[in-house]
Amino acid sequence: MVDLSRTPITVIGASRGLGRVLAETFHRLGAPVLAVARGQSGLDALARDMPGVAVLACDASAADAPEHVFAVQTPRVLVLCGGAMPPCRPFPELDWEAFSDNWNTDVRMSFHFLQAALARPLPPGTTVVTITSGAVRQGSPISGGYAGAKQMQIFMTGYAQKAAERAGLDLRFLSLAPARLMPQTDIGAAGVRGYAAYNGTTEAAFLEAMGPGLNPQQVADALLDLIGEAKPGGNFIVSPEGVAALG
């Protein structure tokens, strides 16, 4: 496992769910962690539970968000894990605002931070990881534009890597997609409820049909391995069976 004890790490979307587990994992390994999220209350709870972690309340989808974040910490690992809650309603029930929310939040966040990583640029050797979703493989009929937004984040990861190479920048851009809904997170729990209702079954039955479960710590452990060894520009998916290239 890579030594992160002197590696500044910034986690966007760190106040809850997978982002919080990532922040906890990096903190436990001794990394100087900056936790960024929109909600101050979640950040306050994180700071109480993890003394020494720096926190910043910030709307990561705003155009000036990278400026505010990088003024607090210049990361050597930047994890883009923030985003909006998908609508969890069938496609015919959505208006455009609900359908496009993940584009206006998740994609916009990645757009601004990936561009800022190149324009600043971040220090040589920096790794930028975008957390996406296994929904890119089969879509998600109750999640509006979520699956497409996550695919766009993957495309932008590749665009950023190509731009770094063209400019001669020693930056590594990666993406990692959890393959399963994780009911331990808010978004995963909402997805389980939504799909159980959509399929006319119980939450327990839906989870059983989904097969072996995936939890946030497994994703965090997979990310640690990728930080240590993944080649620039790689897109990966983590399942209960382990990590694989996302083809």
C-alpha cells in the first residue's frame, strides 16, 4: 500500500457516504486531509470525529470552487466524489430540472476541477481521481441523467489526461466506479428504496437479487491500490470480486 503520511489529500464530497469513508481512510493512514462539502453541519461532525482533518464548506460545482479549495490546500491527491442525489423516480415522471441535476452538479464539478488542475497546474506527480458509477454500464431508469453524467465524467478524465500529456505535465487522471449500490450511503439507500418500488418488490428481496454486496471501505481500499500503481488515464470499476478496467 502506498505511503500517504506526507501526502496532502483533498476529498470533494467528504461529509457523508463514500466521501466520508475516503476521508476517514486517508486520515487513518496519516495523510493531511482537507474535507470539502456543501453542508457545514456534516463537516462539523466530521471534524469532531476526526481531529486534525481540515474542513471547507464550498459548493464544488461553482466556477470559483477550485480557487477556494486550492487556497486552503494544494493536494497531491484530489478525489472528486461530490454530486447530487439522483431523482429515484421513473423517467416519465421527471421534469428537465430533475433529469439534469447530476449534469449541473457532478459534471460541472468535474469540469471546473479538472480544468483547474491543468491550468494551475497542480504539482508534478499529482493524482486526480473522479468517482463515477457502475450505472455507466447499463444505465439507470429511475435516475434521470445520472448514468450519462457519470459517463461524461469518465470522458472528461480522458480529456484531462490527454491535455496533460500534450502540455508535458506530470499529472495522472483516473476514474473509479463502484459496481453496486451501497445501502450504507445515502445515495445507495435511496437507490435500493427506489428500485424496490420500481420493481414491485421489497428492499430485502432487491438486495438479495443484486448479489454479493459492496461497501464503501472496499471502494476506499481499491482507490488506495490505484493511487499506488495505476497508469495515467485509467478508468476502473470495483466490485465484490475486486478491481478491473472499465471497458
